[in-house]
Amino acid sequence: MSPAVRRRARPDEDKLMVADPTTGRLETRRFGELATLLEPSDLVVVNDAATLPAALDVSVVRAGRVVAKAELRLFGAVLGDGPIQVEALLFAPGAARAPTESRADPETVAVGDRLVTGGGQEVGSVAKLTAPRGRRIVLEASSGAPILRALYEDGRAVGYAYLEEDPELWDVQTLFGARPWAAEMPSAGRPISFGLLTALRRRGVEIARLTHGAGLSSTGRAELDRSLPREETFEVGVALGRAVLATRARGGRVVAVGTTVVRALESAARAPRGLRAGRASTDFVLGPDTRPLVVDAVVTGMHEPETSHYQLLRAFAPDAILREACAKGDREGYLLHELGDSLIVLPPSRVSAHAA
């Protein structure tokens, strides 16, 4: 499978592979047909995080002197009114869409260095180096305001090497984007159109939302990528908790649109008091040994077996089925990555099976 190089004009026409984890049956549909695959008893949960312009060119200032230039990429949400610390990556200057593995480390960076935009806007200072040579740092600021101001004045969307053009900020948003928490687009929700939302509602499918600050997908260093995803912040509302309980009571399926939704729901369900409203952070990683407590079905992009997204899917379907889905996608020209085609791991409906 090859990556999608541009955003499509008609996301409803994206391919959608349907995988039944109980029988291993695979079927190719259009994403716009999603509503026909679901039952009125089902609940669809989306991530309403908007995507930040999370990449920013900065100068590294030490003792009042510029000692290096760098590209800063935030790992996720910038939250808090008081002093704040957030994780970030630093690369040496270069092509914004160059593969991260080909990007050089910043020339020099040390704890206490200030990061300043080309327009003189103070972003924050380096509080800690969390990887050798300064590629991964902890950025410290008096509040989230100077970081967000710098991003929205001078930042840009994180670029991808395979795209034909640098993405504009609107290219990496979903229809649900509200609070700017995500460093990269919660891309599983990208193909959902207004027409599909209407079809889901007419079908009687309930739609709920949460906010999860999706982080960066790659650092360019294998030893750092093994630590991904990093701890990410999410927030679950009262309405979502009630919707999940009601879905369970009527025998419906909880359908997570994206791995970020899976992580948030499954992390919340494992809290001491269970799935309750509130904000929390999670470093929970799902895999083949995980038994999902809340989520029944997952909508996601097409992912290669070596990715963390693929490993998460192994909590919902046997590896043999997922590998056959990859092979079928390769044969049928499915496209990969953020702007590519989709997969839904969808077990049979408990309601329809009971009625039968």
C-alpha cells in the first residue's frame, strides 16, 4: 500500500474495509456507507480535538545570543493558566516535510536556553533534555498563552514527507474540531462528512464526543519512537458517560472513531471509579493482551504491522485477520496514512443477533 499524497475532494468515496473479527470476513465498501453497517442501538464516539499549528521555527538563545536555529514540534495539548511544561521535539532547520529520520539534531541546546520566534516572540525555555543531543525536550513557560500565541502567529501544521504540498491548517482538521489539543490530526474522523452525519442520525445511531490531545506519530529516532505514544491528555464529559451506559443497557456497540478515542475510553474505564466525567492523562497502550472494557468496534486508517496503531487493533481482532486485511488492501490499492483509506473492525451486533 502507498500513502495518500493529497486530501480528497470527496472523502465519502474513500475505501472502507470491513473486518469481522469473529469470522475473519473482509469486505470493501465506501466510507460513506458507514451508516448502513451500524444499528440504531449503536453509539459512535468521535474525538473533537482541533489540530494545532504545532510546528514552529525558533531561535535558540543563550545569554542573550542566538546559538542555533531549530524547528520546534509540540507533542500535544497546551493546557493551564499558570506555569506550564510540555514535551516537544527539536530538529535542525530543514525541509518541513523531510522524513523525520533524515532530520538532523539541533546544533546545540541546553537547559535554560530560551526559544524565540523569528518575530521576537518568546515561546518558553528548555526545562529538561529528555533525549540525547536535545531532540526531545521539556518546554517551560509562564503559562500556555505565549506558546499558543507563537503557534497561531507563526506556526504551521506538522508536515508529512509523502504529501505533494505542505498542508494548510484547514487540511488537517475534522468536522468535529473544537478545542485545539492535537499535535497531529485525529485522522480517523477526517472522512466523516455532513452527509454521513445526517445518514447516521437518520439511521438512529447516537453520536457522542470526547477530547483527546493526539500526539506526534514519529520522532525520527527508533529508540524514541519505541516510547510512543507519549502521555496524552483527554477529557470525558457527563453526556458521553451516560451514552455509553445507555448503549450497554440496550445491547448496542460502542464504535470508536480513531485510536485516540480507544485510548481515552479504555483509560477512563480503568480509573478507580470507572468511566466518569473529567480530565486525565494516559500512557496506556493497548495490544493483543488487552481486553477492551468499553469499546467494541474501531474505525481507523490502514496501518502497517510494525506501527503502534496496528498493535492496538490486535486488542480487537486476531493478528491473522489484520494481516489479511493489509494484504487485501495492498491488492485493492488502498491508500495509507492520514489522508488515506480506512478500516473498521466491527463485530456482529448483539441486538440483531438476539432478534434473529
